[in-house]
Amino acid sequence: MTKQSRNLAFALDPRTKLFLALAANGMIFTAPLVYSLLMVVVTSILLLLEGKWKFVCTFLFVYIGAAFFFDLMKNLDIGTTGTIVLASLFLMYRIMPACVVLYYVITTTKVNEFLACMSRMHVSNKVTIPLIVMIRFFPTVFDESRAIGNAMRMRGIRLFSLRTLKSPVAFLEYRLVPLLVSITKIGDELSIAAVTRGLSAETKRTCVATIGFRWADAVVWAYCIVVVVMFLLRN
């Protein structure tokens, strides 16, 4: 089996990804930690099947480390600074799984597949177009941020350097100001591109993307439903 055919075999339908995102976020923000871990497991497996093992290893290392140190420090008298660190650790291990689920959905869903999915569900363009802009927005911002970081390194401005330690505010200014300006332009350009391509037309459109439910979709749906039912029965 070639790499392309293997990816097609494990490729999920966009509707399955949306259901996974809804179920995962519901469990992460409302259920106990064990249900969040169950969603972390299935998302990590899906990312590994997409070949993003470096991202998964980094995420698991940071996630487990944040949960461990939070559990270690939560009963200690650590003062104001420690409380800020504790709050940061809490946000990391509670919000990171939701961010990873959205990362999987955004990076593995093509715009034409998402359009076909929304069309089959008869979703209004007033909902579809903002979602399409969002799907294109975050990867574009990430690429722009990486380009800004490369330009800073060419000028000798690095995150862990003596120059940065002497003036951290200047580092933030060099990094954030160009990024904020780029974000504004990117949002406008993506919105204009969506309108220019006729996405706002109310006519029925055709699509060359092939979407549909496969056995992998059935497995993910069953897994998410079982986790949700377990949580509901527990309550």
C-alpha cells in the first residue's frame, strides 16, 4: 500500500471531523480530566496517521508535563508568582487538547472538501464563508509568523539571546507588530478571495472533491459516542 492510498484509507469525512471537534470540546471543557484524556488519545492517533509524529510528541510532552507540575504545585503555598504559574499550567493542560483537535481539523481539511460537506448538509453561506476564511486564516498566519521569525534571526534577533534578555519588550515589538499588521491584511485578502471565487453565490455548485463515510469514520463516530454516553451515564 502506497503512502497516498494509506492516507486515503484513514482520511475522515469533514462531517466526522466536525463531530469530533464538537464532542472533544464538550468533553474537554465540561467533563472530568479522564474524558479529556480519552479525546487526547484519539486525536493523537489521528495525527500520527497523518504523519505528524513530531507535533504529537511535542504536544504530549508539554501536556503531560503541565498536568504533572500542576498536580504537584496546586496544594503548595507558592505566593503570587507561583499562582500565575499555576494558572498558566492549568490553562495549558485544559485548553491544549481543544487546540490540538482544532489543529487536526484545520490542517487536514481542504477547502473544497469542506465546501462539499457544507453543501450536503444544506448549511447557509452566511455560516460557510466565515468558516472557510477561518480554515485558511490560521495556516496562513502560522506561515507568516514563521517568515517573520526567519527574518528576525537573519538580523540577529533571537528569542534566547543576550540582546533579547536585555530588552524583551523590543523583541515583542519586533515580533508582534509585523504579525498584527499581517493578520489584518490576511483577513481582508481571504475575505475578498472568497467573494471573488463566487462562494457567496446562492446557486448549487459542483465539486470535484470526493467525500463520504468510510470505516474509519464509523470507528471515530462510535468512539466519540461511547465517550459521551459514558459521561452522561456517570452524571
